[in-house]
Amino acid sequence: MAPNPVVPVQQAPTVPRYGLMPVHGYDIASAVVLHMLNGGDSQGLQARGLGPGEPVPYGVQPVLVAPSTVFGTVQVETIVRGWPTSTVPKPWLVVVADVPAKPAAAARYRLRALGGRLAGTAYLPYLPALRSVERAEDALADAAVARAAVRLRTQLEGN
């Protein structure tokens, strides 16, 4: 039997699991976090970057990505204070270390204070490989970045 040309064949749209929102601009750290969340397990699109002002699609978990600087945490605070909790789920926050040390005291204080407004906070260590790669995909070949990716996915998935 020939398919009916009047009735279109519907394909299920691919909805990502995570919507990535860099709070300090799209840089190598944000690009690598996007690839970390996508993983290499051939499950298809797991994360998609959201542009400035773009709404979070229904069913997508928002993920904010920020550097561990005081400036980065101020940006997060500004976003989270205006977060529409009645229509959008609380966001996860991924804090990317910008140096091989813990964040400044003011940044740590802000992150603790914002904890109740977030679904959770994940910390990525300082990853020197991010300074020398040309493409985000190349960073995942580094052993430290690969380990950090596994820890990040495990934490966000609650395992």
C-alpha cells in the first residue's frame, strides 16, 4: 500500500536534555561543557547552547556556566534573581575554575547564598588543556578533561 501523500509522516523532534546558558559569553570553557554534557555515548543530542534571550524549551533542564571569578558569580546572581521559577525549572550551575586555586572568598559566599535558588552546583577544576586547544572536541581527548566530563554528567544526572 502506498503512503498517503496528504498525511505527512511525523518525526519526533529531538529535544535536548540540557539547555546551556553561558553567563560570561561563549568561550572555550562553555564550549567544552557543552561537549561534556553531550557525551560520547551515541545517544544523540543531550545539550544545546541557548542564545541570549532565547527561552528555555519545555522539558529542557537549564544549565548556567560561569567562571569561578567574583565577576562571574555576580553575573549568576543577576540572572538567578530574575529567574522565572513559576514557568522554568531551577537552573543547574556549572562553575569552571579559572585558576588552579579555590574561588575568591566573595565568589564562594555568593555561590553559597545562591544555593537555594539553584537545582545544584557542579564545580569543574582548572583544566590546563583548555588553554591550548583549537576546538572544544580536542579538549575531551585530554585525560583530566575526560574525567571531569564523567563527573559532571554523573552529578547532573544524580547518580
